[in-house]
Amino acid sequence: MDEYEVLQKELQGLFTVYDERFRNLQWLKAQLDGFRVAKQQKHEEVQHRMRSLQRQFHEEEVKILHGVDMVSFQVENDETSEIGDLEGQTKYHNITISQTW
């Protein structure tokens, strides 16, 4: 019986290590899933901003091509900006076009 008790204690120790590692692995998987979701959401937000800016630039280009003399547009950068210039500030650009044709 003495050898049985030693093996039983060793088995209990191994199970404790296994249980701890299993819980740690489950926690890490949950963290990874959370990071993947956050990354996907950020990617979708960036894509939405890009499409919005492209649409806005296209509209401004159409105005310029139709002979509008002064065109203003606004670009907003926030904290999640992929571009990284002057986060949280708004830039205003004025373009003066003179018609020569």
C-alpha cells in the first residue's frame, strides 16, 4: 500500500499541473479570440473611413471638373487612425481652381 499512496500523490500533483495548464490555455484562447474580433472591427472601421474619403474626394473632383472655383473639404483623424497624423484633430483644405478653358 505504501507504493500505491506514493503513486497516488504523484498522480494528484500531475493532475494539478495539468488542470492549471488547461485553464491557462483556455484563458489564452479567449484572449486571442477577443484580439481577433477587435482587429476585425478596427479593419472594418478603417475600410469604412477609406470608402467615405474616396467618395468625398470623388465628389470634390466632380465639382472641380464642373468649374467650381473654391472647393473645401474636411478630413477627420481620430485615435484609431491608421495614418497617424495629428490624431484627434480636424484638417481643412481649401483648393482654388482657376478656369483657363
